[in-house]
Amino acid sequence: MTSEIKKFRAWDSFNKKMSFWTMNDLCNHMGDADSPSALEEWMQYTGLKDKNGKEIYEGDLVKREGSLIWIVQFQEQEIIPLDLTNWEIIGNLHENPELLTN
């Protein structure tokens, strides 16, 4: 994880869409009527980008040519630096669950 501003996204199952937040956004909206606490599943930005420069979040589905689909997850251990120059985000668990059944 880099030292940049922490970014998050959250899945809104009622409206079937992702919303994107920074830590500052979260602090500024707590207690509002449209509070982000109502959103169901939070996913943090990993600090990494795929081969197209797209930010990789928890719950993203990534693949490189000729490989299996991988689900991005944080784990409670030291992060091993990864070379993601050949990896591409192909979807995420919430908007593209059908990708896991192929």
C-alpha cells in the first residue's frame, strides 16, 4: 500500500452501483441522511494499478493472458511487491459475478 490518500469504493446493492470515496469524504459525510454507513460492502484501493493504469480495489477480478481469474483480497501479512504489467481488471465480484462461473 502506498502512502497516498486512502481510497475506498462501496457496493450499493439496492441501486446496483459502486460509489467511490476517500477517507476525507467518509469523515465529512458521517451522520448525514445519505451516510455512507448504509452502503453494504466496502473495498479498499490496493495502491496498485493494472496494465491499463486502472486502480485495483479489493473484490476486483484480474486476469493475465492465458491464466485463471484471480480475486483481489487484502491479507494480514506483509505485502509482496507484484508486477502487474501483464494483469488486467476484467470486472469485480458485485457487478460481474458471472465471470467466476466460466
